[in-house]
Amino acid sequence: MACGDQGRWTNAGNLLSQSARFLLGPDEANSIVDAVENVVKTGWYRTLRAVGVSEHDVGILKGAFAYPGFRLAPGVPPAQSERVPPTAPSAASRPAPRKASGRKRKTAP
């Protein structure tokens, strides 16, 4: 979803760039972004585990909630130590492919 001047970039500055669209002043918009960021940072792990997400999958999803680039200025790459490496599920954790249906398809008249 496009949410700011820089489209879909998930970044505080981008979110705040369109605060006037929601009739919010800069201070009020900043307070809202700070509050939401705090709720997400402090509760994402507990929430995922409470609904049954495995520890392995929580590790995979971490970068979606604890995103180090959220407070970066536009065009500034995160420091090497702050980058969250992409984590692909191992072959063992991937679900087996589904079998093809045994039903016959109807042909068009």
C-alpha cells in the first residue's frame, strides 16, 4: 500500500510525509508513529508465539517487525551490522508439494 511520498517504503519518514492528508500536524503524527512502533517492537514476538507460530518461523519473520531501516533517512543504507540477512526456509521445513487432483476437468462445449 502506498503510504507516503516514497510509495510503499516502510519508513517513519515516508509515513510522516503524508500526515497532512490525515489532518495531522507533524508532532501529532510523530507521536502516533512512535506509539505504533513501540507496540510493534515490544509485542511482535509474544504475539506470534501466542498464536502458535514456531520459533523457526518467528526467526524468518523477524525482519518484518524489527526492521532496522525504519528510522533511516531516505537514501541512506543501513550499516552492515544492522542489516537483517534474508532467511529462506530450509528444504526440510518446506511443505511437500500437493498432489494433482484426480478429478477430470470439464471441457468447454
